[in-house]
Amino acid sequence: MNYPNIQAEDLAVYEIIKREEQRQKEGIELIASENYVSKAVLEAMGSVLTNKYSEGYPGKRYYGGNEIIDQAETLAINRAKELFNAEHVNVQPLSGSPANLAVYMGLLNPGDKVLGFSLDQGGHLSHGHPLNFSGKLYTIIPYFAKKETEIIDMDEVEEIALREKPKMILAGFSAYSRDLDWKRFRIIADKVGAFLFADIAHIAGLIAGKQLENPVPICDVVSTTTHKTLRGPRGAMIMCKEKFASAIDKAVFPGVQGGPHDHINAAKAIAYGEALKPEFAEYSKQVIKNARALASALQNRGYRIVSGGTDNHLMLVDLFGSKQITGKEAEKTLEHVGISINKNMIPFDPRKPMDPSGIRLGTPALTTRGAKEKDMETVADLLDSALIHRTDENNLAEIGHQVKEFSLNFPVPGIE
């Protein structure tokens, strides 16, 4: 991706792209929701498929000239069905929150009760935050992690469900390091006659790679983003039982979206094809190995990992509790030396969301670049050194140089 036409047409944009390339090459990416796509996915996103309008679905479009676009979307659908053993797939959602909005709209009426994982415990904005559409339009009943273990207490989830009788139960997270008991959620949903909706945005790649249990055959509806661990373009999709297919499709279009992004759908098809290959299972396995190695390395350096460890690709670190450093201070310090992370609340956090006690770390991106367990020791050392010397500019400059040296050993796909 040398961008000769951008360079000739718009030097300002070209220089921004080149600076971002440099940042990605020279930095350590630990944001749990980020990854690197393949060159093939990059090329599809820049293809002439972006020129087409195709409101509707394959064979039922509101514009002419979609015979070839239909083939691309159908290919993406069929590959997703195979990857996740899904009865029905809609690949058109533009991102995770619109996908979740479509699920709400397809299955519920405004005001209906939804049981969802509280944001300050590890849930997502679209699972019921009062400033989000989900909290504004629906009656959200939160469930929580158990204070002693920082793990979801399924007995308590059942108690709340039996008491509140929600119309939908939402299982999923954006900052929770433990596996979910999909079968128990199914039992609880059936007891109260609720729809079971899984949001697997963070762990879709680990499920596709057969490292975590697949909730698609268990749940009524499943949404996911297509980037993160799935390593596709920025977008989303919805999978569901056939009996919900019409409701979900109508909710996506014309419910919340107009024309789909056909270049992105083609890129999704490529990513799903990549995920169907045996090497993707090895990648997913390595993501979890690296996450556990990083969590262990940090614990050995005196950092408290929320819930004591991880079953997936991410971990929450209680910085304030173990090191008297705030998440905001850590994010700023680490960014200064070329390590990208995000501040994050921990369960029952006494601090405020914009300056919380914790940080969230993840290993999908570094694993894509070829890092292994032994490299997580180096990452932990660099992170720890930066936080120890956070007020010492000379030391930080040296650590920044070490971060760059380390990072350049691991190539980024699509960047020469």
C-alpha cells in the first residue's frame, strides 16, 4: 500500500497516513479491541465496490446493476454461516452499536425490560448505559460480577431474571476476562421466556478459531463486530435462528440503515475465508497463550489482575489498588513511550470513569505481528519501567527507544 495517487492528489492526507504507519510499526499495540487486517482485506476496502449503491438484500435490491454485488454479499453470508454454524446471517451492519440497535428493534418494543451486564462491571455502552440508545429506549436491569471473585454470579443472574421477568437477556462484554456460560444463560432465558442475545464482539475470533465455546447455536440472536479478534474490516454482522431472520433483516434495512458498504462486505468475506483456514485456529490459540503470559508477567511484578487472570484475549489491571497509579495517568505515560492501552473502570471501582483505577490490555494485535509468550515478558518489563519512571523524562525517552527497537522486530501486515 504505497498510495501513489494519494501522494500526488493530496499530500496532507498522504503524510497523515505515513505518520500513522510509522506509529503502528514502532509502537506496541495493547488495546484489546484493535488488530491488524491482512493486505487482502486492505485492498478490498479500497476497491471499486465502494462505488455501488445496493439498498436491500441479494435478489431484492432497490437499485439496478447489483448482480455482482449480490455475489459478494452472498459469499460473505455463506462463509459466516460456515464459520459460526449459523442458520441466518446479516452482514450489512456498519458497526457494533448499530447491529445491537437492530437486534433491539427487531425483537423488542420501546420500554421492554432487558437484563444486561453493567457497563462499570465490563459490559458495553449498548447494553444499557443511560446515555446510550439502549438505556434511553428500554428498561435496563443490570447484573453484576460477584464482589469477592469479580466473576459473574450465574445464580444471581437467575435470581434477577426470575424476579424481573425481562423480555431479553443480553450476554456479552467489552472488558471482562472470563468465559461466559452460554448454556446456563439459555436455561435462565427459557425459564422466564426471554430472548437470549449474545454480543460476542470481543471474542468472535476466538470462537471462530475454536478456542472458546460457540454461542451461535445456543442463542436466539448473536451480534459481533468484524474487527477485533476476528481480524476483519471495521464493521459488524448479526447471526440468528431462521425464525428471527425476517425481523432482524427488516430491522437492519430499512430499520436503522440505508445502503450497505459493499467494499466492506467484500473485505468481510475475505476475513471470514481467512478465519476458516487452520492457521487461524493456531492464531487464536496463541492470542490466549499470550494473554495468560502477559497477565502472569504483570502479576509477578506486583500488579493485581482483576478476577486473578484471563480466559480470553484481555485483562483488566487494578493499577490504583496495586500501584497507586490511576488509569488516566498510566494511559498518558504509556502513550508517551509508544505503548497503546486504554484506561478502564474495574468492578466496584471507587474512582470516576474518566480517571478510573484500571487499564485494559489485550494481545490480539501483537499476536498478529508474531509475538509469543516469551515476548510478553519484555512487554511487561517495558510497561512496568514506564510506569515506575513516569515522572522521569530521560528514562521515558530511553524506554521509548526500547519500545521502538522491540516493535520493529514484528512486522505489521500491509506496512512495508
